[in-house]
Amino acid sequence: MKDNYWKMQPNRDKAIMLARRQLPELVCDAVNLEGINFTLPEIQTLLDGITIGGRKIVDQQIALNQLEAWKTLFGWLDAGEFELSLERVCALHAIAAKNEALEWGQFRSGGVTIAGTQYMPPSAQELPTHFEKMILGLQDLVDIYDYAISVFLEMARKQFFYDVNKRMGRFMMNGVLLDAGYPAINLPAKRQLEFNHLMLDFYDTGRQQAMNTFLRTCLDQRTVVIMQECEGGRS
């Protein structure tokens, strides 16, 4: 599967290297989107294994969970073991949502709602079937970013877990991109208001185009330039 928009050539090693270098930003923006106002230097300090004075332990644990989830994802990618599967999604959720969600490491066992929308996610009993349908529905897509963004959006809308759904969707979206040799998409916290407005419309309608366009604008254009310099690589 190719990038038909920017025309980047896949280079798995370089894409993963760029994501590793971006790790503090990825974690910082993820927790800030959840209302945990860590600064980038504070996140860098946490990543160095030093706790931050005056910060809630639970907030620091959420940030560290994000770090551990990224490390696990990188480990799978390095070993060639990443896949878009129920098993991998639940294994990563067990790390990213530990002590935060009502249940972690498994699909939710009951119903949920989404604030601000009348849309109702599927019942718990239907979730495995919806996950299979999501995978099958991706097979017709030919652009890698359409494919990966659709993973994020469908995981967010179906609400497979009690909590940490959008973060899980972004993890799997970026796992798909990096595994295919393309740079990850980071959602900047400063664009949260725009993101929230577009997501509410997406929840109601299920139409992906506006969110697809928005998420493409979140891709760091510096990484696009670096990838366009590649003459190819391990795919």
C-alpha cells in the first residue's frame, strides 16, 4: 500500500527513527488532550525516569502508561510482530489504560455513551463482530493514510473499550503507518478544539472525509520532507 498524496517512498527504518525522536511530543500531546497539562520539559524529565514534584501521581502514571505503550509498539515493530488484530489491540490497551479505564486489556463488557452526541456505540456483545468488519472494510482502501486514519476513526466511534479509545486508535493508526514505512501522525494539543468539533460531527454521521483531511494536516511536514529525500528502503 502506498502514499498517494505526498508520494513518499516507504522507509521503515527512517519512519520508526523519526517517531522515536518525536516520542516526548507524542506523549506530551496525548496527555494534554486528556486535560493533563504537562509541559514538554516535564514529559522529557518523566521519560528520563525522574518524577515531577507537585504533580499528581495518577497524572504521572497516565503519562508513563503512554510511554510504556509506545515502547511496546516499537518493540513489536522492531521484531516484525506488529499486526492489526484483536489480540494486539487488547495487549496494548492493557498497558495504555492500566488503572485508568474501568477495565483494561479487554473489550468493554457493558454499554457506553459519548458526550455531546446522540450516537450510540455498539453493544458490548457486538464488538468482536464490529472489529472483524472494520478489518474487512479496510481491504478496499489503496492509500496507506486513508487506511490508517480509518483505523483510528472506526476504533474511536465503535468505543471498543470503556476508556482510552481515541488514544488506542492513534496507537494502532501509527502502528499501521510505521509498519508500512511511513511517518506517524501526531495530534497537537493546541488543535484540540478543532479536533473535538470535527469528531462530534463524525460520531453523528460516520462520515470520515473531514477528519481524514484534518488528520493529514497534523502530519509534521518536516517528516514529509525527510521521507521524500529517501530513495526507498526496507518496506
